[in-house]
Amino acid sequence: MWDNLTSKNVSRRERQVLEIVMRRSKATAREIEEDMPDAPTYSAVRSILRLLVEKGLLVKSLHGRTDEFTLPMEPEKARVKALHQMVRDFFSNSVGAAAMALLGERKSKLSKEEADQLMKLIQEAREK
């Protein structure tokens, strides 16, 4: 389901909705409409949500009289799956090329803790 986002033909608006739900952990159509930049109508948001549920990218549950939408997995796991898909699609499955592209940006900054963790992961990857 989240392993191949590109094959699901996810539109720009659908991606915006997924990002909002990922950030909030759960959201109603009204909350999504409020958070969307240049938001479409409420009924358009509901249509986008229906499509995302049909594609298996969101789960709908009823809370009282309100539908709430969540990811079908933990947000961190969804982020990792989406990132792996992007590495496959745009970097020929090269984690190193993706990391170099991100870290090569002059605006990229790492905290000491992030840099230490990254160095540890690089060392572990070398040993494999």
C-alpha cells in the first residue's frame, strides 16, 4: 500500500492531505480543509479523502458523528516507506546518492546529535 506511492497516481492535493494527516496523526475533513494551502471546497476535500481511503493510503473511522482519517500505519513507518520509495524512484535505489543530495545542500544543517547518529549508521553500514 505505502510501498509504491507513485503507482497509486497520488495527485498534488492528495499529497497535501497525506502530509496534513501525517503531521496531525488524525484529522477530520474540516481540519484538513483548514490546514490546506489555497483549500478547495469542503466537498472537494471529502472527495480527496474518499479517493485516499479507496487507494488504501488513509483509514476512515467514525467518532461520534464525525469521520476521522488516519494513516494505516504509524506516521514514522509511513515516512520511512515514502522515503524508500523516493530513493528507489529518484536515486536509482542508492541511499548514498540520496544522502549526499540532502547533505550537499548548503542550507542543510545537522545538530551534533544528528551528526553523531548519522556517523554511527554510516559505520554500521560499512561493516555490513
